Amino acid sequence: MTEYKRIFLDTNPIIYYLQHNTEFGETVKAFLIAMRKERAQFVSSDITIEEYCVYPYREKNTALIDSFDQFVSLSEMEIVHTSEVIAKKAAQIRAEFTAFKAMDALQLATAVISGCDCFLTNDKQLQQFTEIKVQLIRNLEASSTE
């Protein structure tokens, strides 16, 4: 498996892991454990907090929010807050990749500005971005056997 030092977790891997997604939950779990053993640092953003919490708030499921908070704490995940520098980088990304959504551009910009070397997601479209390694969850099993 490729050695990463700082891994940015997009919202979907966190959802898959914490909500025990039947298709990808175990894959994400195995990746997180392997990377933790390699002493990789996990990073995400306040955008992830917003995206993750919509469903639990809508469903009035505070247990899911508590699980998220525990995950952030136990994994010692760094939460990077959106800044002017990140916003401008996101604008540059959207200028080049016109099909990217604003939130995706903000997530990618946060990963780049915060020095991550991997962006873990399942959003295939984001692989077009080459300034950082975009690792798709669906490809993890294949890459872990290499």
C-alpha cells in the first residue's frame, strides 16, 4: 500500500465508516487502520462537518453526531477551517474544472493548502484534479493487493 503522511478525508468515507455502509464501510475501516499503523495524519474540514451533519440533524439522530465527534477526537483528525487562501484556491480549481461543485473545490483546496498528499473520496470526477493524489475508495481493495 502507498505510504501517505497526511490524508484528507472527504465526507463520503466518513459517512461510509461511521454509518456502516455495506458496500464500502469495511474497506474504509481497513484503510484507516492501515494508515494509522503507518502513523498517517488524518485531516478534514469544516465543510465535512456541515455535509456530514445534515442527515443526522434531519433525522434527529444525535447518536450519529456523537459518533462523528468521537471519531474526530479518537483519530486525532485535524479539522481545517475555510479561509481566504482556501477560498481563492477553490476558485482557481473551479475556474479550471468547471464541472466541479463549490463544496468539492473547497475540499480539494483545503487538502492542498493544508499539505495533504492524499484525498480520500469516492467521487470519480475529482480524479481529474492532479495536484494531489485523489484515491477512490472503490479502488482501495485493488491497490491494497499490489
